[in-house]
Amino acid sequence: MVELRARWDGLVPGPGELADALITRYVERNRRAYRDHYLETVLAALESLIQLSTDPSSVRLAAWFHRAVHEPGGTPAEDAEASAHLAEELLPQYGIEPIRVAEVARLVRLTGELAAPATDTYAPPRRDANGDVLLDAVNAILSADPVRYAVHVAEVRRDAGDRRSALEQRYDDVRELLDGHLYRTQLARQRLGPVARVNLETELAGLDSELPAPWRGWQQAALTATATFCAIGSTVVAIAAAGASWEIPTSQGEASWPPVALALLAFISAPVLFRCARSSSQRACLIAGAVVAVAVTGLLIAWAQAPRTNPALGVGLRVPLLFAALLLLLLAGGAALAASLLRTRTARFLPSRNLGQQLAWLAVPGVVALALLLIVQPLARNYVLSSNERVDRSPRPAGKATPSVLNGTVAWVSKATFGAGAEEAISTQYGIAIPRPNGVVDMLDAATGDLRWRYTRSDSDDRPTIVATGDGAYVLAQFPDVGYLLLDANTGQRKAAWAGRTRGHLIQQAQPLLTGEPATHGSDKLHGLDPNGHERWTFEPGDCSDLDAVASTDAVLAFLGNCGDEPDAMTGLDLKSGKKLWTKTATDTYRRPVVAGGLVVVAEPGGDSDVPAALTAIEPRTGAIKWRWPVPQTWACRTLLNAAGRYLVVVDCPGPSTIENRHTVVTAIDTVTGKTAWQVTARVDPRSKVAVTADGRVVSLSRDTETCWANVIERTGFRQVRLPLGITCSRDAYAVGNQVLVTGDNAVIALR
């Protein structure tokens, strides 16, 4: 009290009644904060700065009055306004001239906002020297010794009322002070600034421990983690790109250093960006910005250098992988830059660790890994698939095939496709699909032989393997190094590409679609799939020496050979769900299963001979044996089994398998009764490859010195048909439904 009274002497002429009245206000019993020791600190600091003011008396009076009125829980602005009114009321009573009273009131009102601007916005000619000195003196309490500062803070928080609200308000106030300049004058910054900042940061750390802040700072942690792990992800993708080709076929002069250089850059960037994201310095922002610039430049160069595809040149996997690595590096640099700017502006003072930050550091690497597996890898594969495919098609609708009556004339000649690969032609709802070398699938109109569409892949040099599925609505083509692609049989457009995990499956049956997966470890697998590769069910019998399966319209019959310690067995499965219906031990190893008339017909082994002992028909849903057809013991050839509607067509030779035997026997078995419907023996070389039409006709080609002949064995007997010139007899005939095709010089020919 004495020290305060001494500081007043001479400030206002006359006795010290005004000083006593003001001191009384600062020591009132109901006042919790801004008491006499606070005023003493302000006045002491003011004396060290007063030489910077232009009106020292007004500044001193404003310091005495600035908290003369204070209500518990009141805001600084409310206190300043009430204190300014008090000065305007009392000072004229003591002879203070009006101009000084106005200046004092103005200065007191300035103390309602104590936080300094982030940067100096005052121009020298308009600088408010009196206001700067007063506000710096009022903020001098921030640089008090730690004990006095702690007492002041406790008083302010107690004065604010509700503890939780007081803590949150104080936290915001301290953050606002630290985010700007604490003092306006250079002298105060030098003398008071360092200590004040230490006090405030110590208080903020204490508030962090008191305030429940489980999530504060998660954005900063997430950005830092994103910068770090995206750079790591960029490294991984760039390394993968180094092992892929830029274009297909790979050129000898193709440079391999760009992905290696990018991987090295991304690897170095990971720790650098981690430090940048945790720093608010200008250098950190410049480094993060440089990484962004490098990534953008790399993307532009890669875009300009990307190969332009044509039927002979395709895009390699390195192209999308390099784009993905650069995008990840761009994301990493952008995240580090955002984190650095966020730390500079609003998030400089964060708890060292909390639940939100820990979860962010755990979640971000998981998200990056999932993005690589579920987004980057599929997008890269889809980019390559889309970029390397071409579809050329005719707008004309599909015609209806005319069955071949085999009268020695030609129905049509297709010059649109070469004969190579025609023996692997398949029938669809919209024409005849033929695989060709160099990754091509042709669809011919079954009525005219015209080319309806051609699907070409630039990244494949081999002939694809094709099957018809989806009741002939789709062509499922397997391209080496690409996998299974589902093509629309009407348009040639790709409808789906089987996922990577199904690319190694083996087609067991195309309609309905079954695939097998041999075990490298664990169990062999049998899959029921939709045409697009979607897996409906999986059957795992164990590690088997042999696993085959066929299916009827509603059931699957799986043949299991030596699965672990189990004996050979047959198992029936539901076609839709894969549910096991029945299992039977197989005393014999059945071979060559064929689905005919809704039954599965298998060949019983005949000892050491390739000729079976009998043909057995099994009902696949129940496992019941419907009939058994003994194979004559005199038969000695291959015993070919072919389904033809309700009949099973069996092709063999009625005698020893010798060069002298020139006869072939064809037998049609009624699958309903298991009886022979008809049987014809013809003088046809049994070693000739035969084609069996959907109505049960067996056709092969033979040649004499001048003419090519079609040998036709059918229900009515045997006949030979002279074929026109131009047909290549050295190649076999093949049947597509009831249409018989042969090949000529660079052409596919349909027989009438």
C-alpha cells in the first residue's frame, strides 16, 4: 500500500484522496483478481517504459484507472469501459483538463483488448506511443516471476467462475497471446518478452494436463503421418514400377533409372517431410513446397512421355505405377506443407500426445496401405487393361446360323480371319468366336461369316484360350500375363476382368462355370463362380492328388483323388450354394466325366487298357447310379465321349488298335434309358480327329490323290461327301453347334 501511495505522489495536484479511493477499489474484499500486487507490477513496468510515451501523466493515470472497476466474471472489455467512465467522472473533480481526461479514458478503453497483432500494422507516422506503452505495462504481469505469475493466473481463473469454463477460456486466451506478439514496443519485447513467453507456455502445458483434450491435435498428427507414410508408399510403388516395363513390347533403349531415382527421392523425402510437418519455419514450408513442385513436374513429364497405343504397341504397368508414385509424393508434400502452415497459424501449441494423435498415427498407415492394395493396384491394372484393348465392330445385327447338311457345297467363306486358331472356335448366342495369335478374338456372323467384332490386346502376343459362358452371352478369354477377361458376345466390349486372386484358376467347366485352384500349401479348392469372376462358393476337400468336377443345371459332381489320408471319393455339391449334398467312396478311379441329358457319365477303368470297362451314368444331385453301359471288350481305341442332346455319342474302333484297322464305330446311347439308340460302323481311319455336331453327327476329313472328302457317320449310316477345292484337308473339321467348319488358304469356311 505504501509503495502504491508513493507512486501516486505528484501525479494529480492536491491531497491523495483520489489515490486512496483507487487503491481501496483494488483491495476490496470481494475482488478476486487484479488486486494491489497486480497494480504494483503494472506501475513498476510502466516506469521502465514511460520514456517512450508522449504524455507520461495520461499514461500513468490510465494505468491507475484501467482495472479500477472490476466485476467477478467480467470480461476485460466490460472492465475497461466501466473504468473509463469512472475516470471521466472523477478526474474533472480534481482539476484535470478535459483534453487529458479524454486521453486517459481512451487509453483505459484500449486495455479491453490486450492481445497484440501478429505483425506490426502501425506505420511510424500514426503510431500510438501512449497506447503501446500502457498496453505493454498492463501485459507486464506476464513476465512476472513464476510464483507471482502463478498467483495471478490462479486469481484470474477463480474469478472467472465455473472451473471448466474458466479453464477453456484461459486456454483460448493464452493461445491467442502466444500466437501474436506479446508486446508492442521493441524495448518491452527485449526486456519482458522471453520471460513472458516461458510463463505462458508453462501455463499452457499445465492447462493441457487439466483440460480433457483426447482429440486435440489429431489434424496435425494426421497430416504429419500422411506426409510420412505417403512418401513411404511412393517409395514402394516406385520400386514396383522399376520392375515393370514402360511399353509393350519392351524397347531395348528403355531407360530404367527414372523409377529408381523416384524411389530414392521418395525414400529421402519421408524423414525430411516428417520434420517439415512438425516445424513452423519458413524453410520447412519451402522444402515441402519443393517436393510438391518436383511431383507436379514429374507428373507433367510422365504424361507427355506416356506411350500412345496401337495394335502393335501397348502401355506397360510402369506407366500407371509411376503416376501413382508421383501422386503419392505430391500428397506427401502437400500434407507436410499444410501441417507446417497449420502449426504456424493455429496449432503451434499442442499436447505432446493424446488419444486423437495416437489414433491418427495408427490409422493413417493403415489407410495408406489399404489405398495401395484396394485403389492404386486395381486402378493401375484397370488402366493397363483399358489402354491396351481395342474393339473394332460392325453395326449389323447377328444372323442366325444355318445347320450344315453336308451336301458338298460351301455356305460362306470368311476372309476376315485366318484359319489359324479356327479349330478352337466356340459357339455363342451372337456368332462364332475364334481365338487368334497376337492377342486377338474374332466374332464371326454364323449366317454369313462376316466379321462382327474384333477384340485386340496390345500387351499380348499369344493366342488366348476362350470358352463360352453365361448361356452363350459372354466369351471368357484367358490372355497370358493378363488373366481372364469377360467379353460381351454381342459387342465385344469387356464387361469384367477377374481379380488378381482368381487369375490363376483353371477352368473346370464353362457352363455352368467351375474353376479349380491347385494347392501350393493347404487345401486344393473348387470354386463356383459367376461369369464376372465373383465367387459364390468354395469347396476345400484337402490336399488332393487329383480334383476334377463337372456340373449339371443344379448340382456339381466332384471327383476327389487321394485327399490326404482319405480314399478316392465322389462328392455332390449344390450348384448355387456349394453345400455338400452327399459323399461316396469310389472303389474305382472314374475318368472323362461328361454331362449328357442331366446325368454325369463317367468311364470305369478297364485295367491297364485305355479302353474303359463300362460307362456309368450318375445322378449328380443324389449320387444314384442310373445305368451302366458295358463297353465291348473288342474295342481298342480312345473311346471318345461327346454329349449330343439327350444322347451320349461314343466313338471308338471295333478291333485292335493297329495301323491295319481302318474302321470306326459310332454309338449313340439314350441317356434316359441307358440303351443303345443306334450304332454305325464305317470304314474311316479311327485315328482321324472327329467333330461331333449337336445333333450327334460325327464328321472327319480324309484325302485321296485328288480330292478332299468329308466322312459323315450319322443315325442313318455312313456317307462320304466330296468337298470343293480350296479346303485344307490336312487340318481337321470342327463343329460349332450343328454347323461344320473347315479351313482354307487364310480363311474359315462353313459347309452347307
